[in-house]
Amino acid sequence: MVALPKADIVLRNGPVYLGLKEGYATAVALWAGKVLATGSAAELEPLIGPGTRVIDLAGRMATPGLYEAHLHLLPLGLTMKELDIRPRFVRTLDGLLDMIKAAAAKAKPGEWILARGYDHFELDVKRHPHRTELDRAAPHNPVYIVRACGHLSVANSLALSLAGVDESTPVPPGGAIEQVNGTLTGLMAENGRDPIKKVIPDPTDEELVAAIERAGLYCNQFGITSVMDAAVGMRSQYREVAAYRTAKRTGRLPVRTNMCLLGGHNGIVSQAYADGLVTGAGDAWLSVGPVKIFTDGSAGGRTAAMSEPYLGEPETNGIFCLEDSEMDTLTRDYHAMGYQLAVHAIGDAAIEQTLNAMEKALHDHPDPKRRHRIEHCGFNTKEQIARMVRLGIEPVPQPIFHYDFGDLYLAVLEPERVHPAYPMRDWIAAGLKPAASSDAPVCDANIWPNIYTMLTRKTARGTVIGPDQTLTIDEAICAYTEFGAFVNRCESQRGRLLPGMAADVAIFSRDLSQATPEQLLHETRCDMTILDGKIVFEAEA
């Protein structure tokens, strides 16, 4: 029998979640960035040497480091420096405008005021701000505010002027530029926002790296050790790839990152492919993941592409960002180039378009191990789930969408369409591996609302949506660890605490299995995060 080395760290005296099938141990030993052994405290005692740090869990739970399978790490870091107008901070239109006015008072004339996170459903007026209202709040500054979902935005008159957008501007395919009575309201959706995005000043290289670092450190506070940045290139094109490389080289990448490359007409795939950046390239810290394609918008913004119209708006079925032929071509080409795909599709019609395109690509170039993904995959049908199983396509949902937006869904769609949405139980029962994620900055990277909703299917207001889709705590942890690693194609290295796998560990302030969902939501925290065998976050006592 080969003698094991002395451990660098031993965690003992608490439940150690190893994996959904493996269950629990009561101790784990870490060495040289890997899991050395698991078992009981007595079994691991021989691995403790003079240099071993022994951490007494004292009944607290340790899990594999969490895998945030779909967020926007770099944009999250940038928005952490922008004006935060989420409902938790402002719920009235006047209050929102006051925040913009205060920001403009501190800014130089002509300096952009960027804000993110408002939800018109949560505002007292139950509508989007109007261009002219933003004008009055900031008459000398271009203003651009983004709705929580990230698919709708409002710009003031100066911002529209700088972008060259007026009442005669043609609306691009897959986009919207709203006019009422022949006058711009400032509201834009999807591709209709491209002219504005082109004139917003680009962050500097240092600001990009700082954003990666800032957001990564924030993730560490929740036990998150791995992420997929779900659209690298969305803000600053190929410079974002360089920023990630710089962050890694200079020790400023706080989480293992899988870069999902932005595809489509404004994407970076051509340059990435020319540089050899195809799915799988890189290492355990920074790797190339899938290519992102957007097919529709958000359900709350009524831009997710649905087969049936939205409630009370028989003329509105959402927005297709791409024609079927365009979607087929992009999917076929990226698949043939060797890329995994991560397609944004929320409405059932967008999911159908995506499955059609993926099935054609897989028929032309069979690859049962490619493991394409549908991001969000919110309002799918049972037939679509069966088709995903057959084709080997995985859903990557955000259970937190029910917590943050569930009541809004019930305001724009019939209950019979909302209750089966984001069907975690059905997906798992079918053999799929739905990876929990937040889509931050759409929602907060805070893990507790996500876990709470997986356990209860409750919204922030307490409305229960689809109670038959609840998970157990072990399944919820699996969705945040093992399933995240699986959809990012690194399940043999991360997502479970087994000998030889990454020494990425989250330690929580209690035994999660013995707490109520409400205690998890309001009274539980991450006490410590270990990444590559090193402590990268430790909560204050």
C-alpha cells in the first residue's frame, strides 16, 4: 500500500458533501491543490503532520467549491462601479430619477451616466422610464439604463443623439426601437441597442482586469470557485480575452474561468478561431468554453420568443434575434469548427429554433460528446425535454429567476405556462444535469436565493410556482457543483470531493441539510472558500 503524504489542510468533524451519488464523509484531506483522501476523522488522522492546518468544522458543512455555470463575470465587475438601480435600492420612478440626478451632479458635462438593474414591474408607476424623464434628471449627460434582465434599455435624448438614433432610424432585425405617436420613448430591445453600445466609451485595459478581479472576489464570498463568463467580448470585443489572460498572468483571477465566446454578427469567434482558441483550449484556471448565440430576449420584458402571445397582448410573441436560416448557419459553422455551443433561448419558440439548428448540425457532423447547452431554457415543453435527452443537449437554468421575476412572469403569461417553467425536477428525472447559476449581473451572484428557490419554488413575495419541481438540498448542491462542472466539460476534475480532484472547497456556517429554506436564505453564510488548496476567503468572526 502506497503511503500518502502529509496533508496541507484537513477538514474534519462535520458533514463533507462528496457528490450526489457518493454522499457524505466527515473529513477531507487536501494536498498540493488536490483532494488527498476522504473518510472519518480517525481515518485521516495519519495524514496530519506538523505542517498540516487542521480546520474543525464543528458541525458545519463543507462542499465542493461551487460552479457558477452562467454569469457575466467581467460585466458584473464593471456594473459594480455603475449606478445600482435594482429594486432593493429603489422602487419608485422619482427615486430612480433622483439617483440619476445625483450622479449627474457629480459628473462632468458630457460624461456618461450608466445604470443597471431597474425592473419596471417593481416601480410604483409599473412602466419603463421615458427618455424625457431621463433628460430632466441629467440634461447635460448621456444616460443609458439597463433593465434587470439585460435585454431592454432606456436612453435619454443626448445618448440617442450621440448614437445617431432618431425617428427615421431603421429598426434592425432582431431588435426594437420604440416610438409612440411618432416619437422615440428611449426604450430599446436586443439588437436595437447596438448603435448606443458602439458609442459608450470603452473601459481601459486596467479597468477590464480590475472588473474581473472585483467580481471574482465577490464570488469567492459565496463559496464560488469556478465560473463561466457567458459572453466574453460583449462589452469590449477581443480585448476581454486579453484582459482575462492578463488577470491570470498577474495573479488577479480569483476564480477558475471558462470563457464563453460571443458569437453572431458582433462576436469574436473568427479572431479566436484564428488564434487557436477552440473549446477545451487552456488550463484548469483559464479555458475556452462554448460559443454564445442569442436567439431571443427575456420573458419579463416580453421579448422571449413564444409560440403563443403574451397575456393581454395578442400581437406580441417576443423577438427572434435571428431568422431560422441564420441560426442554422451559425450553429452548423461553429459546430463544424469544433466549438461547444451555449445558446440563449428562453421562450419555447426560441428553444425549438435552437433544437432544430443543433439537430441539423449534429446530423451533419456527429459528435455525441459535444454536450451543447441551452442557456436559461425557461419555458420548454415535455417534448423538447425528451428531444434534449436524445440529442445530448443540457439546460443551464437560473432558478433565481423565479425568486426575482416569478411574479412578473405571472403578470405577462398564463399560470399554466409559468408553473412548469425552469423545471428542475423534470430535467433531473429525465437524466439531464441542469446547472444552477445566477446570470449575474441580471441577478445577484448571492447563492442563497437560488438555493432557496430550488428548495421551495417561492418568489421573493412568497408566491409558489410549480411546487412539483422542488429539489432536495443534496440535489440543489449538486446543481451548483457537479452539474456545473459537467456542462462545462470538466466533471473529471471539479464538482466533487474525490481523491485526485481539485482542492476547491466551500465551508458554510451550518449543516445545510438541517436548516429550513428560510434559515438558508436569511441566516446562513459561507465561512471559508478554499481554491486550489489555498484559503482565498474567510468570513469575519
